[in-house]
Amino acid sequence: MRLLVIEDDALIARSLERALAPLGNTVEVFATHAEARAALRHDRFDLILLDLGLPDGDGLELLAALRDRGDTTPVLILTARDGIDDRVSGLDLGADDYLAKPFSIAELEARVRALLRRSQQRSDNRLRYGRLCFDPATGVATLDDAQLALPRRELLLLEGLLLHAGSIAPREALERRLFGFDEVGSNALEVYVSRLRKRLSGTGLRIRTFRGLGYRLEDDAG
């Protein structure tokens, strides 16, 4: 999954990234209202972790603007504000959950999994397509219950395709999932698509290219 962390405390931001990235997530971190607003204007994420006390603006204002334009990305508020009024305001503005600092990493991870599961309308954490399954919580992909040994970026690519299984996964969305906001070459994504295709060869699963649009995971058995 692709997560956006908006947190100005560098120590907390690093802790969040270290906790969530090993679970198969791509984690983008921004420390200011302005940076986060620009990122959200040009890109999409699977979940936003939002601190309220930003140095150049209130996180609640960012949340309100997000919902005003119809963006339904799940938002988990992380804040040192423990007043009931702030909590109610955040939830009324469209936050999906609220976690007061200090918090345990285990609880944070559980809430993140629950929000992602709910947003994808799944009964559990796993993404499935035919005989293929990926568990974002463990970073394990299986085919016919046998584990697929995939490097991190191939796992991220597989996850992106599974999130759009049966439809086209946009090229730009896959690039952001694999590379974040880093500059990438024009054929960087194709390199990983080619590698994943080779690993799926002979399984009945294939990755179909739609020029100028993206890629679609397909199952010959379906």
C-alpha cells in the first residue's frame, strides 16, 4: 500500500516509516502543510496519517480541504491534542480514526490494517485474484498456497496490480507505488513488469500492457 505521513516531528516520522515500510508499504513523509497539500493535489494514496499541529497550518484545515473536493482517502489522525473537542472536530470533518500521542506501534499497525481493509471492502487484510494472494500485513505473496519469493519492488508492483485486478492499473499509480516521488527513467517500470512477468510465466497469470494507460493482471483460467 502507499501511505502518506504528514508529521513535523522527525523522530516520530522516522518511527512511523520504520514500522510501516517493512510491512510492504511505500511510505512518503512530509513535514509541512504546504508540502502535503501539493502532494495530495497531484497524487493519490491508500491511507493518510495526519498530524494536526503542523508548523505552517492546522491539519484539520488540510483534512477539510481534502473532503471538500470529494477525496475519500482514509485518514488516521495522529496528535498530541487530547481534548475531546479536537477529537470530535476531526471525526466530524471526515477523519476515519484518531490516535493520541504517545501511542504504541502495535496499536498503530493494527489501526492502519483495519482502515486499509475497510477502504478496500475486504473481510481480511489479504488481496486475492484467482489462485494468487498477497497479504500486506506480512508482505507475503502466494500462488496456490505456495510462497512466491519476490523482491520488494516486485511485491509492490504485484500489490498495485491486485488492487486493480480485473481493471487497468494506471501507469502513473504504479510508478508512484514503486518509486515514490523520486525521478525515474522512462522504462524503469517496464523493467519490473518484465521481471514479474517472467516469475509468473507458466502459471496462467499474465500482465497485459495497455499502451499509454497502464497494465492489467489477467488469469487465463478465468
